[in-house]
Amino acid sequence: GAVVSQHPSWVICKSGTSVKIECRSLDFQATTMFWYRQFPKQSLMLMATSNEGSKATYEQGVEKDKFLINHASLTLSTLTVTSAHPEDSSFYICSARATDTEAFFGQGTRLTVV
Amino acid sequence: ILNVEQSPQSLHVQEGDSTNFTCSFPSSNFYALHWYRWETAKSPEALFVMTLNGDEKKKGRISATLNTKEGYSYLYIKGSQPEDSATYLCAFASGGNEKLTFGTGTRLTIIP
């Protein structure tokens, strides 16, 4: 299957700082990328959907000014958690797909805000 | 809010035994049901995408069935092996195939 690379795999940051997570499709052009968040013992929850070259569509309850998503190229999307707080500590994972194909997941990023 | 439930949350199975678990989802506005296997520290791996009521799919020792009218899918593993240890996720798609609603997963541990 296709490969999606997500970095970093884990990150610890201080409260009030910003953290950027990258999601890259290594061997295909990702027209659509999805960002999910998973809190302990809960399911993967979709945060936003981004199409290359256009603004991301955020799910209800997800603050677009706090979770900045950029999908500037067909192989890279970034999620920036701005002014992170301890309650933003979670597991973040991306998936990417080409047009009319299934989506492939990255490995995920464990964010801890201290 | 769409409700996708998986049961059991976890189970331990002796190597060589067969097992199965359930995913239940809304029976209205069905589009597709996805199954993933997620090993620790790896990416979720797609197992099946099921779209038709009565669908049965098979991949090696793993198979899945789908009942869209009553809103459930079963995943079966025959002759469990240690490498089958993982969390198995199902995800429901309604309307178009764009957004997936995930269950919390079934964590399977195979006991050698």
C-alpha cells in the first residue's frame, strides 16, 4: 500500500508554545488529507479535512484558529497546535488519499503539553 | 452524532483458536464500512472496505461480513496467530465516502 509519513512521532512542549506536525504522502499525490485526534479510551475523532490548495473544513467544535491546517502541496499537510495547553495533550493522526482511492494513515503523533 | 460501537473492547485468545468481534453502526444512510488493523507504534492498516448488504470479504485467515439493514459487521479470525495481536477498528461512512466515524476498537491479544 501507499506510504504516509507523519512527524514527529512524539513531542513534549511547554504550555503556551506552538507545535507543528507534518504529514507527507511519500509515493502518491494526496488530494485530500484528514486530521484526527484520539483521547485515551476514545475513538479517533475527525478534526478537519483539507484539500490541496484550499482552506480546511473543520468539524464542529474544533477551533480553526487554534488548530491551523495547511495543505500547500499534493504531498504535504501540516497541523499546527497554537498556544498549546495541557488539555490539548492527545494523539494526533493524519490520513491521506488520492482522488477516488482509499485513505492511508500516518503513524500518529503523541503530543504532551506540560 | 453517529454512533459506532465495537465489542468487546478487548479479548485474549489462545493461539490457534478462532475468534470474532462486532461493529455496530447506524442502519440509515449507509455508504461503506471499513475495517482496519492497528498494531502498536504503526499506522492503521486497511483490511476491508465493505459496501453491499450481505458482503463477505476474506484476506487470508481474516474475513468479514456485513449486514446494513440491521447495522452490524463481524470480523472473524481463524486459527489466531501471535501476529494477529492488534487493535481492530471499524469505521462507518455515510452519504459520500469522505468522512469516517470510528469505533473505539477491539484490542486483541493472542496468547502463545
